[in-house]
Amino acid sequence: MDMRRRHVWSLAALAACASYVHADEQRQSVDAALKATVPLVDVRLRYENVDQDGLPEDAEALTLRARLGLETGKAWNTSVLVEGNFMLPLQNDYRADPAVAHNVQYPVVADPENYAINRLQLTNSSLPQTTITLGRQRINLDDQRFVGNVGWRQTEQTYDALRVVNKSLKNLTLDVTWLNQVNRVFGRDSPQGRYSGDSLLANMGYRLPVGLLTGFGYLLSFDPMTAVPAAQDSSATWGLRFNGERALQNSVKLTYAASYAHQRERGANPLSFENDYYLAEFGAAYRQFNVGLGWEILDGDGRKGFATPLATLHKFQGWGDKFLATPVNGIDDRYASAGFVTKSAGPFDSLALLVSHHRFASQRLSQAYGSETDLQAQVKRHRFTGTLKFADYDASGFATDTSKLWLQVEYTR
């Protein structure tokens, strides 16, 4: 009996020790994760002026945005990211939301006052070569033509989603996201501030010697009760993209991209349509100088144009943002650009200059829309970036003449 008791007490003691060791390991994991926590700081001060024909007043927007948060190190292969977005208008002579009849004498500057959780996510890497992210997060796929965070605006676009990225096979990346809410740049109080509904984003990229070949399928279903245009943006889009670069002799580098996609209605969309998307781009760089040519076509059938509701639209079809929604007769955008980049310019760590020009027409019926010229100068010093930017849209059958000017300083760490 004494021997049995000794065994029982011995086993209990071993269990207690194991529990203590396990608890100690857990505390060490948590402590290590907390010690590896890094702050997230992105502060941006911007002045934006918009002169738009047909409106009695110019828009004057001086806004301050602070995006503040933290990201922990890993405990049990899991990190936590928390970030808030604080957008304060210092001068608000502008219309912040085209869906709200306020300040209608001014052009739209889509930067409403907003204080909200920007990102709140768990990221786990327990499975080999796999990253799983759950929660409110930033998603940018490829060149952001179909899915992006709209980072130019003071409130970015985020996604309430479960995302899985796997790189188990050599040269192959599988990226699949299920999402049930899109938090748009207009803020949660806007009638078009959120798109809700079950959607699937599937993206597969394979690295070839000459570039990256990507296949994608974006199945969007939005609840028509959650936002003004949501139902008509429900769609199924399938496509391919190829992009790459090649270095030649004499410091010359060529870049190239081509893409095709097919789209039709999905879910609660009351419209019936089938439209195509085409892109061809070519660029060349020599030392600090670069040039580019591009041709992008989004079809329209007279009732609905090819839609990219989750895209970072400001990157495409001119910075004047006259084509945030594709016209019902589609759009044919032909463009050219030239730039200069240097890593040292006086007191600055880098200097970049860019000029681009677009000529717009309808894809269907070949009607002229207008043209736009865009200019940008950007400098960087340590963690600061300064930007001077200008867009001038000359209407010729679509919208109205519009010019925009931006002055911006941003600090990130």
C-alpha cells in the first residue's frame, strides 16, 4: 500500500512539474511575443484642391489622418495586429460622399471624417509554407486592378475576411480569401460605406523564367440592402495576367504586362451582362529615366460596364478619378508616361518625377470621352515622404473639365 501511494504521489508530482513547465513555456512564449511587439505609425497631412466645371465652388480639403496601432511577435506561431484610423478634416469645404446630399456646391473629395478600427487580425503560420489571416485586414492582389486597399484615400479599404496563402510548391503561390464585408473609403456612416455578403477571391501565381503568370477568379455577392450600388456590383470575374521584366545590356530594363478577364452577373444582381477586360503594357528604363505605353479596355454593353468595385481605382485611368465606375458603353484608355528617378537629390534620399497622358473613348460606339494629363514630384527623407501632384481632365463628351492639385507630407514607421 505504501508503495502504491508512493507511485501515486510520484505521478502527481511529475504531472505538477510538467504542468508548471508547460505553463512556464506558455508565459515565455507570450513574453517573447510582447517583447517583439512593434508600433505601427502612418501619419499623413494632405491638402487637396478640386476645380470642376458645373459646380459653383472649388473644393478645399485640408485633412490629417493618423493610422496608429501595434503588431505583436509570434506566440504559438500566431501574431496579433490592432490598428485604428483617425481622419480629421482641418478644412472641410468639400463634398465627402457622393451618396449624401451635403455640401453639394463643392466637388467630391472622398475623405470623410472617420474614427474606426482599420485592422484587427490574427495571423498564424503553423502549417508549413502557409499563412492564415483572420479578421479585418488589408488585401492587395497583383497590381490592385481588381482587389486593393485604395491606399491613396485617407480612409483605406479593408476586408473582414479569412485569407489563406500557401507556397508549398516551388514557384507557385495559392491565395484564397473568403470575405463577408468590405469596409469602403466612405466610412461606416455612409449609405455606401460597407458592402456585405459572402464573396470569394481566388488567385494563383506561377513564377516562370520570363515573368509571373497569374490566374484568378473573383466571385462577388453583395447584399442589396447594405449599400446603394451594392447589388449591381455583384459579379463573377475570371481571368489571366502575365507580367515580367528583362534586363538588357547597357543598363536597359524592359517591363511588360498583359491581362484578360471575362465578367458576368452573379448573386442578387438585377442586371444580365457579359463583358471583357483587356490590358497591354510595355515599359523601358535606362539608368534614371523610364518610359511606358499602355492600352486598357473595359467593355460595356449599353447597360453595364465591366466593374471593378474592389480595385484601387485611383491608380488607373487618370488621377482625376473621372472613371471610378466604368461607363455603360465601356472605356478605351490609351496612355503614355515618362519618369525620372534618382536616389540622391540635395537634402533628399530620393527624388521621383512622373508625367503621364491618357486619351479616353468608349469601347462601344467609339465615342470620344476626353483626355487627361497627370504630373507628380515626390521626395523622400528618412521616414518622411513629400508629394506634389496634379491632374487635369479635358472633357470631350464625358463628364466635365476638372483639375486637381495635391500637397502631401507623410510619416511612416
